[in-house]
Amino acid sequence: MSVEKSGSLRDRFKLGLEAPICLTWELTYACNLACIHCLSSSGRRDPDELSTAEAKALIDEMARLQIFYVNIGGGEPMVRSDFFELIDHCVAKGVGVKFSTNGTRLTKEKAARLAATDYVDVQISIDGADAVTNDAIRGPGSFDAAITAMENLYEAGFGEFKISVVMTRQNIPQIDQFEAIAARYGAQLRLTRLRPSGRGADTWDELHPTQAQQRELYQWLLDRPGVLTGDSFFHLSALGDPLDGLNLCGAGRVVCLIDPVGDVYACPFVIHDDFKAGNVRSEGGFTTVWRESDLFTSLREPSSAGACASCGSYDACQGGCMAAKFFTGLPLDGPDPECVLGHGESALTSVPVTLRPAQGLDHSSRVPVRSGR
Amino acid sequence: MTKPWGLHPQVALRDEAFGALAYHYGTRRLVFLKSRPLVELVRSLGEHDSAAAAIDAIVDERERPSYETALARLATSEVIGVR
């Protein structure tokens, strides 16, 4: 048996793992912002949200599965009154925490508390390099609140936190400015892909990058291997050399999502019944859902390249993102809607917007929300 | 290779069909061990007086260079180190 079976790791990952590598756990659907591209259509707390005791039991299960870190999000996770209790429990059990926040609750006091906690990474979201661009997506006051949170972390000596940006048609021209903001606070930049999921379905047509911008972004990322992407732009690898990462749709294979009520979905971008594998409250818990659910079993079976089979770039892009295809009404075994070779655009013209699938749960606030503390 | 080696105290291994995942809680990096024999070798390092002795005990002579390379790579990412 050879010691290094290079190149085969991606194939092994397709078959699934004992436990996920990248587990996202959304603690709550409650959010004090109402971003127009929110993947989880967050706003109102779900009354069926996991209790503190249930959440702690789930953390214990993650520890038993040797899930080394969990990506915590929401909603806005910091609005949960037991937020620190839960992250302390994670850390005590050896489950590192990477959490995403809009920063509105990240006061000086909380920044100091986070700086004193080992194994916690913080990711602050902005979607524009200035208030005008950012607030058009995330709401009035949200840019200033995020910058204040960054200042608080910086002054508390937190160290290298992350600044997370969803790439849009409006903010790709600001990409160098994002890098400058990150440098100012000693932060690491993380860029991710816009998905037509949740409220993002309603805004994707206006927000998603142009083909020229995708090429620009690809080159920019190739030149900066230190910029994090959560492996989210693997569809761009069809442009040439592969980007850093596994270049694989990890849904149900290495990735999954646990939502605030304990439902387990194939990935954070498909909160929809078609991609729901089970619930952590059922017998056998998360472990059984991950290892035995019909949905995850089927996602680990060899998939057909379908309409992409004749394309020479399929090996590079793997047909792109399942969620992006699903929510734009495209077949899952065909091109990504943002296929860099243009196959997605032509496929999209045959799907009327009215025939795109309905979104799953909607926790959007019924009244307009204001940002602030 | 002549020194006593072992798993870094801040590293945890999770067995997988292809080998194992190694997570370093200090550097927060995930490293893949891409074969079961390599995992066995890494786990056994602590029981031997030197990395070379651990290799002698498990690895076929012909495959020795590839295991030395793999250990060197794991040492660079601080998954293993001198005890």
C-alpha cells in the first residue's frame, strides 16, 4: 500500500467520512439585521429552537465524533442569551469554535471575553467596503457596527480574526479595499460565493457577479493563496489552474448544516425539504443522520456528469454548486448557473424565474428591522 | 530520525477509511494522513526510541523513503515532533 495516494483524496471524500470535516451549526433564526441575501431567511426566533440542554448534548456528541471545530452561525448567534455558555462548553469539550457575527453585539466587554478564550475564531461579516455599498445589502448602520466590532477585537488583542465578505456585482470592484480593511485590523480576509438561497433567491439576479468579474476574482484569488474562501469558488477552477482547496461539492460528504431546530441539511445553502436528512432530536441523534440517512447515502454515490459529461472542464469544476443549480431551477447533473464557460447562462434562459423552486423555511421579520444594539 | 518522536500533544487523530484526519489545536490546521499504515506508524512513534526504530518495526525496507518523506511532512506541519 502506498503511503501517499495523492489525487485520490477527493475521490475518497466523495464516499463520505465518519463525521463531517466542516459542520455548520446555526444557533438561531433570530437576527437583528435583515440582509437581502440571507441564506437562511433569518429574522424571527423559531419557538422550537434547541434548548441550552439540547445544544450542550449536541456539543457532547460532536466531541464524541471528534468533530474538531464547528462553524457557528445563524441568524445572529450572539443574540442567544446562552451564547457564551455554549461556546465555553464547546471549548471545554475540545470542539473549537469559528463563529460568524454581524458584530452588532460585539461590545468591548465581549471582545475582551473572546480574546481570553482559546480555540475561538471570530468572523465578522461585511458586504461592502464602505457604508453605502454594505448597508444596501445588510441594512442601515450595519457597516459602522461591524467596523466598531473590528476595532473592539483589535483593541482587546484578540489576534487574527476574520472578515467575511460575500462577493457581489457591487462589491467586487472594492476587492482591494477589503484587503486594506483586513490589513488595518490584522485580520484575515475570507471571500465567499453568493448563493440564490433563502432571501438570496430574490436578489441573486441583481447581485451575482458578471462573467468578467468572475474571471477577475479568479485571478485575484490565484495571486493570493492566503485569502480564505471556504472552498466556495471551485466552479472558477474551470478557468485554468485549480484554486486552493478540495474543489469538490462537499454536501453530505464532508459538509453539512444543523439548523436552529436541529434539522440536518446537506449544506448551509440548501435549507429545503429536498435536502433535509433528518433531525438531531431523533433516535440515534446526529450520528445516525450523518452515517445512515437516505439523503446522505445517495449524495455519496457516484454522480453522473450529465449534461457536463462532454465538457473538458468537468474534472476541474465538478459541475459546480448543487444549491446554486437547485434554486435557479437547473438540473443537478448539469452546469452551474455561473458556469465560467457560459453553459449555465444558456441553460437558465430555458427556466422561467417563476419555475424556480420555492424556498424552504422563512423566518424573515414581518416588520422592517433597524440595526443597532 | 534518530531522535524519539511522537504525536504533538495538541494534535488529535480521527480515524477514517482512507487514513486519518489530524487536527492541531494550536495552529488550528487540519492535515490528512492518507493511508492506514501511515496512521499506524504515527501512533506507534511514541513507543519507540527513535523515528527510525518505529519505521523499522512497521515499514518494509523498499517503502522506507516514502514513509520518511511523509513523516518529514507531518513534522513540518507540527503534527508530530521530537518528544
